[in-house]
Amino acid sequence: MKNYATLNHFKMVQNILFAKIKVMNKKEVKIIDAVIKENDTIYNAMPIIEVIESKIIGQTNVSKEYTEVKRSNETRNKITGTYE
């Protein structure tokens, strides 16, 4: 599996991949197409053995920060609805 984490180290995102993976299902190995995150080790309760090929289809935000919202002192005009 390619290491995409180094590319997005400063962005705090995690890549979502469409991948062809090998998984162990009880006693047999299966090759399936799946949508996984780049650091997943388990898919549907089956351990991922190998990622054969993958393509980035999106990103998810893993930031734990919250934006502080400040209250506005502006009031709306009752006739036009604009802020004053």
C-alpha cells in the first residue's frame, strides 16, 4: 500500500480509497473491491492481508478542533429584514 499519509501530513485529513484488497474470510482468502480509509486494517470483520491496487476518491477531516462562534449585536429591520 502506498503511504499517502506523508502527502497530507500538514492538512490533518485522511484519504478515502477505492481499493482491490485481499481479506481472510475464515479459512479462505478473498479478493474484493471495497471503499476503505488509508489506515484500515479490518474490513467487515475480516483482516486485510494486502491492498492490491487503490485510487483516492475523497478525503475526510480528522481535526478535533472547534470553531468559536461570537454573538452578533446587530438587529434586523422589521420591514426590510436587513441588519442594522
